[in-house]
Amino acid sequence: MPKLNPHFSALKKSYLFQKIAEKTAAHQKKRPQNSLINLGIGDIQKPLIPSCVEAMREAAVSFAKTETFQGYPPAEGYSFLRNQIASFEYQKTISPEEIFITAGAKNSCVEILQLFSSENIVAVQDPSYPVYVNGSLFSGMDLVYQPCLEENDFIPKLPEKPVDIIYLCSPNNPTGKALDRKALKTWVDYAVKQQSIILFDGAYEGFITSDAPHSIYSIPGAKKVAIEIRSFSKKGGFTNLRCGYTVIPNECQIKGVSLIDLWRKRLHSSFGGVSYPIQKAAEACYFPEGKKELALQMEAYQEQAAFLKQKLVALGYTVFGGIDAPYLWWKTPQRIPSWDFFEQILEKGVITIPGEGFGPSGEGFVRLSTFASIDKLQEAASRIQKGSLCVI
Amino acid sequence: MPKLNPHFSALKKSYLFQKIAEKTAAHQKKRPQNSLINLGIGDIQKPLIPSCVEAMREAAVSFAKTETFQGYPPAEGYSFLRNQIASFEYQKTISPEEIFITAGAKNSCVEILQLFSSENIVAVQDPSYPVYVNGSLFSGMDLVYQPCLEENDFIPKLPEKPVDIIYLCSPNNPTGKALDRKALKTWVDYAVKQQSIILFDGAYEGFITSDAPHSIYSIPGAKKVAIEIRSFSKKGGFTNLRCGYTVIPNECQIKGVSLIDLWRKRLHSSFGGVSYPIQKAAEACYFPEGKKELALQMEAYQEQAAFLKQKLVALGYTVFGGIDAPYLWWKTPQRIPSWDFFEQILEKGVITIPGEGFGPSGEGFVRLSTFASIDKLQEAASRIQKGSLCVI
């Protein structure tokens, strides 16, 4: 009889976003006349840019002909996309061979843990994207939480005891905080000294408007200790299409073992690659027309975040984030527990995510995703304003 | 400093199909004028059927509009596809909720192991698809090999000592052997008695022309002990597009723990799903027009396998497979080692895969994939015939 992986019992019964979906469905059953505005899950709302649509359409049609259809994709990714990423994301400071095309950051954040034994201590920002915590837990690793609080400007302090693996998410989901150069350098220096590995989730780097670094590799020494995980999901509007990339520099080694070599072994034995139409769509993000279209889209998203933040602040609320990320980190008035505040706002017809769902230090906040249109955000702000939420 | 997963050292330096690609590239460098016929890796050669192309094109174009574009796909798969599979593959004996849409069988065969602890003994057919062996090894599990030889008609015997997890691949890659009802029942009964779990890889079920069962669930009791992994890769020509499905029946439990519940926990915490355009393309396989187109394509593939087999037999060789699978299992003459025979045939301009690459009992055979056109297969047979390979 097989022994089960004993670590799944450490996970909560349902994944945060499933729980929100269930609560929302229950609400809608109770009040079917209410049309809800979804500022919960961080899903994009704008259609795919024309350049990507056209590239995907063309690739799809090419499968109809013997001369142009494609068989197995290369497990590491097509060169045409790896080259574009090396050039345009990293100005060739990273080689295409160090870039692996993935089916998105969610998958990658967990899969990368398979390079390590279960005998490791993982540091996560608290609050953080639940995938880091769940993935570490079912891999049997121990967790330590680095609180990101209003008091410390949402910058995690270094761990008191040595840790082996560190998830850093910047710009951060859920707080919206992008670590500045100084904060990032502190962590890279720590990792170099401790010989820890940083798993740097840069899924939201495209939203940065401050001068925070976009890549951890802009910090000297980072190539030795950091793996960078990125995604086309939010920046390119690919949440459905599932495409991202993971950078593993050749210099990134543990006791002389190159992590890129281990990764290649894992990859070729267990990953079938990402399809050609999806990679062609991703490639189009780097063509002149695609870049222009994406820049306009990003500008609109950034405006939306600023718009809703300003509305809530005008209502007297304390709100963080929204400068370098599509998320607002909304402090609950009078320290109302986040699940209660979530319910109150849901009653008004707006879906948010309770901060507690992202970790214990998320208590006292809710996360608002600002991908909705200005009209919807205006309507959400009006709903929130209407009647008393509670005394503020 | 992180402790690395110690189990990668058990893997060979490069994955079998990488090694073949390297050897082929070296040959081509040596003789650039030779154009090789690739009967090595089992990649499809025919374009995608028109129904799938059109469904994928239409889905791609729908991403251009706010009203029709799609955000995050459901992690378990779209209902439209799960419903079709339940109806047409399982005549509703499996519910759509027990069917999980995946990014292909290769990924699934390894990912499913994460439900189990490393303290398990895994039985694999020998020879077998290298992914089972590599995935089990880097998951830290112990392996036992069940020889599939000419002497036992390539039907694996039951293990002498109890095993926890059993990979069965039928029709088999590489031998082409589909287990008949009696053989399958022997394994299901064993698993029920031992409370083992069978991971049943049915990636090639669409190629069956004999009366061998297509699904393990046609054997009574199998739902309690078997997970079935399938793919659109070969049957639907999706090797590039990456789509398959995994069936985990509700009855499949270990000590009262439902594997489907564990799988859902893992899935929602670490998998972003499969994109809409790809799932729409897969759905089209089940529409009347799509079914007709696929049937014609499958017929052509089956003819190709029969054609090459007949040619080789006419040349005096002993050849197995090709009846229920697109693979021929070609016995090397005079017990020539399979890597040597591979080299000899490569010299003649035909790529094969040495049987030893699939496991120790694959020694003395090479695998031929028969996805190439009849013209190419005719040319391959002529090349093989020309000059002496060695005395037969």
C-alpha cells in the first residue's frame, strides 16, 4: 500500500481563491439581483493586444499544413522567445540558455522546489501569495514568516535564524510594495553570506512606476544566489494563455552543483514544453507594435490603480500599494478583522480578498485588485461610500 | 545553505531523447549530405485536423474582444471538455468531475507522484517510457523492473515482493504491446489485494486495432486502485499543443483518504490550468466532423505501421508491435547490442531508438516510430535493405 505524501494535511482545506469563489457564490444565491464588482482575484480585464492575437491566430492556422505545423516544442522553450527575453528584459546580461519558458509563474514557483530536499527552511514574506506557503508545505519544508507591516513600510526584515530558501515577491502581492535597491541589496548580501537561494517572483515588474529595480539581477552578486520567476500573465494579459519564464543563471550554484544543470535534468524528464501558438503570442509582446500596444494597456492599468486609491483615500481610508502594482492594500477601519470587512464590502456588492488569507500579518487589511475599468471602479467606490461601512 | 534534492544524481546525464538528438546531430555534421529519415522520437507528422485548427483559430481571435476574451482557466479544466471526455471516452461511467485536464501525459506521469511520499516501491515495465523511471528516481522512490520479453509475449509478470505503485503503459511504449483483458485483470486483482495504486498510461489507446481494452476501468474493481493518464498528443496530433487528461475516480482511496481530494489540493496550489484555445481545439476532436477527420488520420497511421512492419518482416527481420501502437519493436539480428544496431542504421540514414534506452530488457531491440508518410517509410525500408546491415 502506498505511503501518502504526509504534508498535504498541513494545507488549509481549500485554496484561498477557491474559498472566495465559494463565499461569493453563496452571496449571489442569497441575493441574485445584486451584480457584484469583482476586485478580488487579480485577473486581467482587457482583451489581448492585437499583436498577440494576430500572432496566435497565425500560428494556429499554420498547424493546418504539413510544411508549417509543429511537433513537440523544445522543453526549454523556443529560441525565438528566449532571445527576445534576453535582449529586451535583460539587455543581454542574461543569456537565452539561462531562460526557461514556462507555463506561468504559479506552476514555476512550486516546481522549482523540486530541486531541493524537504530538509530546508523557507522564508516567506508575510503576507504573501499563498502558493509559496502551500508549495513549501506540501514539499515538506519548514516555514518562517517575515512580517511586512505598516510599521516597517512593508519591507521584510532579515530572518533571525538562518534560512535556506527565500521567496521574495517584488512588487509584492498582496501589499503592492516594490522593494527598493537598498532593501533588495540587503537580501542579496544576506543570501550571499548565508549561501541561501532567493526565489524572486517578479510577476508584477511591468507595473513599477517608482525607481525600484525590475530585476534582482540589477543587484551585484544576485546571479550567484537568485532564480527569477516572471510571467506574461499580468504584463501581457496572458492569465488564460499560461506563459512565463524562469531565469537560472549559470553562476547559481550550491557546493559546486549548478542549479541550471539540475533543472535541465528535471525539465527534460517531466515537462513537455509550452505550445508554439502561445510562445508566438508571447514573442509578439517584443515587436515594436506589440510594445506600443502593451505600453498603452499598462498605462491604463496604472491609471486605474491610482484612480481607485485616490477615491478611497478621499473617503478617509488608509490605502497602500497601487503605485508599483495593480493591488491596493486597504487598511480596515478600526482594526475590523479582514474576513468581517470582506463580508461587509461583499454586502455592498464588491468582492475583495481578506488580508488574513495571505498570512497572519495580512490581518487588518483587504486586497483590492484594480484591473476593472474606470467605470467599474467608480461604481465600486460609490457602492463603498453609500451607507456606512462602519465608522471611519 | 539549501540541501539539494539528492535523487537527481540517480538520473543518467541526459534524457534518452536528448542523447539521440546529440548522436544524430554528430552524424549530420560528419555527413552533411545525408538527409536522415527520423523514425526515432514518436512525434506526429501529419498536420492538425481542420476541425481543431478552426476551433483554435476561432478561440485565438475571440481574445481580441472584451466580451469574449478569457481570464484564468479553471485549474481542473473547462466543463465543455470534461463533459465531452466523460461522454465519448467513458460513456459517462466516469463523471466529468473525476477528469482533470492536463498539459499532457509526460507532465502528469511525474506530477501524480507528488501525492505519495518518497518511501514507496514503484514497479515499472522493463522496457518502458523513461519518464516513469526518472520521475520515480528524482522523487526518491525505489524501483523494481518487470521484464517484458519475447518469451513472455511482452506481458509483465506480477512482482515477487509487494510494490506500492505500478506504472502500466498499454498499448506499450516501446514494445507496442497492448495488454489484453486477462493480463489487465491479473494486475487489477493484484492491486486490489495488495492495495497498490496503478498509474495507467493510456496515451496510445487510440491506436488499438485488437480487442484489448482501451481503458483500465473496463476491468471490475479498477476504479478503486487505478489512475488513468491519457493524452491528445498522438491520437489528436497535439504533441505541440500540450493537452491531456487524468482520471482519478472518487473510489480511489488509501486508508480512507481520497486521492482526488489530495490531487485537488495540489492542483489548486500549484497549477494554472490549460489555456482556452488549446482546450477548444481538444473539444473539437469530439464533434462529428472532428471525429471523422481523426478516424481517417488514425487509419492512415495504422496503415503506416502495418506497412513498415510488413516490409521489415519481408526482409527477414523479427518485428513486434505495430498492431495496437505506432511503434515497431525490432529485434536486432544476431543479438547485436541495440546501440550498435542503432549506429548501423543511422549510417544508412534512418534514426531509431536503441531498446536499451528504455531499460535493461530493451537490449537486443530498437524502436521504430511509424508516424512518417508511406513514401518515407518505403524509402527507409529501401535504405535498410541496401547493402548488408549485417548477416540476418
